[in-house]
Amino acid sequence: MSSESEAACRPDAVAEKPLPDFLDAALLHYILDENLPDESIEVDSFTATIATEPGDNYSSDVYRIVVHYNGSKVIPLVAKIMSKDPPVKEFGERIGAFMKEVYTCRNLLPIFSEIVSRATRIKFGAHCAYATRDPADTVVFQDLKALGYRMPDRTRGGLDLAHCELIMRKIGLFHAASMVYVARGPMERQLFTYQYSHGMVQPRDNQSNNPALKMFANGLDTFLEVSAGWPELKREIWTKLKALQLTYAKRCAQCLLTERPDQPEVTFRVLNHGDLWTNNMMFRYEDAADEGTVRDVLFVDYQLGSYGSPGLDLVYCLHNCPQFEVRESSTDRLLRLYHESLCEGLSNGGYKQSFPTFDDVLKEYERHEFIGLVSGLSMLPIILMERTDEVKLTMGNLVDGEQAVKIRNIQYQGKQYRQSVIPILERFHAKGLLD
């Protein structure tokens, strides 16, 4: 390649994190060659920009790359490079985040799509075009934004009913596809029970070796400090939360495990996405300027998949994603919609065993309901935090140091957060989940 061509292929400068040197024209040529086998590829130029804002992604750097090739053709890609920040990298290695995402996106999503699709093809995520561990854990996907999908604004107080209905329909089909897949034989079941044996928490994890549990514990501590004078928070609830401090991290770990010795056998098992919140979803609209015309949702970040109770996904999602009004008035409706979609997917896939009943869905939801408390005290403050230049939102800053304290104080004082968390706490108090 000539020096002029090399200059043309250099990515645009990115203010904070330039594209790593290894993601060059030669690698992009290889990726296009692998994914477009019927064409003879010549990369002409490419541009690269950071694809996410601070706080939108905590475990990786995401770049949007536009490749110009063969004279007049263009292909948009997204490159996701896992963080080299020691705590984040070590945590990712322990839970097998990279390998899970690559295997799920490359191998399982196409099969799941075939299982549940009939007249219309069901899609669960982006096509994985390339993955490597050398010199850094990197996955390259098709760019969903170029297909008309975009991430919702997490600072707008949550998703409305139409968005939540789409999520329940799609995750119901995803769970159904996983049940049909496992029912194919012992090899498929062994794959799930081994490779997807845990999500973000493993047996014997604690605050010292799991940054997620440390973040959750910090969340309760901060909530107690900030909410001590809230007139709308019943003193009895605050006192019970205070008493919960000693066992909170342990209970967080227990509710997130796929196997729980303190609970009877789960009613039915599925492959959980494991991290269903708004920043891991992209929506397509009939009218890009009107969010009321939402038509489809795809999931991203399949790093925390686990084979276990569907309650893991359902409780986590229905506490983290909906607007306040939707969470308070439509949870039962959304769970019924999930059940209908689950049964539809099982029927489309020719599932020959008994279908789970709606009571089974409720049982699994209630079994993992403590996750809703974890979400309310530790996830909602992050999700509902307004964008600010005062602090930099990173996983490290959410866990340790002066920045973590500053961030948490901003998060927990938000009006949307206070409105959302009080009904959650009152509901859990009435159910005895704070005891």
C-alpha cells in the first residue's frame, strides 16, 4: 500500500482514546475478506470514532469504524475492546466475560434465531464479524446503528410501556430458544451447565474479590447516609436497611447465583442474558424522531450469560428499565406478556416437554426478588444519574476513591431516583424482604 493510501487509512483522531494501532487497514481487510467471501476486497480508507459516552459502558472501549472499500462501497462496524484496567480486566477473566460473549454471539444467537423464527426472522443481537485475544480482547460487530437501531437515553427516567413490552417479547423468545436448544441432547445441556454456570457472581465470591459485590455494598452504605433525613422514607424501613448492612453483600451474592442451596429446585431453566438494563439494548423506530413508534429491540453485551432461573433476567430488567409509572402499574402485565412470548417461542421451536405456566414464571420472579432491592439501591442511582462534567463515570470510579463518593452523592440525591426507590422499598418491606 502506498504512503498516500496509508495516510488515508489512518483513523480520525479520537479525543480521549485513539483507536489502538493493531486495528489497522490490514486487519480490517482480513475482517471484510472473511465476512464477504464472494468479493475481492481492497480497503481504500476508514474512519474511527468513540461510540459511547462516559457512563454508557464500564468494561470496554467501543469504537464505530466506517470502512470504505472497492472504490465506492462502505461497511460500518463496531469494535469493542475490553478494558485493561486491572480490577475490570481481572473481574472479566474470572467470570469468562470475553469467551461468553464471543461464543454466544457467534454460535448461539444464529441458532436461537432459527429456532423461534417463522414467517419473520427474529434477531437477538448484532452479527459477530471477528474476535481475537491478541494483543487485546477484541470483538468486532456489525454496526446496529447503521441498521436504524439506537440506545435509549438512560437519563430520561426509564423506558415507557411500549419499550418494555418489546423487551419482554424478545427476552421471552430468547429464553424459549435456549430451552429448545438444551432439550436437543446431553451435549447441549452440558455446554450450558459448564460454560454458563454463573453470571457476575460465583460461589464463594465476596466484596474483596468481586467488584460488583463491592459496588452493591457501597450502594447501601451511601443510600443510608444520604437518605437518613428523607421525610418520605419511613424510619422503620431505614432502620431495617441499616441492620441489613452486615449481611447485604452475602445476600446479594446468593440472589445472583444460578444454584442456590437455600432454595428448592427451580421450576424451569433458561439461558439468561445476565445484564438486562437500558444501556445493553438498542431499539429501532418506524420514525427515528418519534420514540412512540418503537418497533424492535436487540440486546448487546452478552458477557454475563448464565443458565438458571428466568427470575434472574426478569427481576433485574423490570426494576432497572421501566419508568416509575410502568414499574408501579404494569409489572404483572409485562410478566404475562413474557409468558405468552415464551410459550410462542417454545411452540415455534417444537418443544416437546411441558410448557412453563404463568404461575411458574411468578414463582421464579418471586424467588429472585431480592435482586430488585439490589437494583433499587445500587443500579437505579447509576441509571437515573444525569450526565455531568463534574465526574468521570468509570467502573474504577464507581468502586474506589474520592470520585466514587462524589459520584454516589450526585446519584442518590436525584429527584427521579428518590421518586423511584421509595415505592420499591415500601413493597419489599411489606413482603418481609428487608428482614
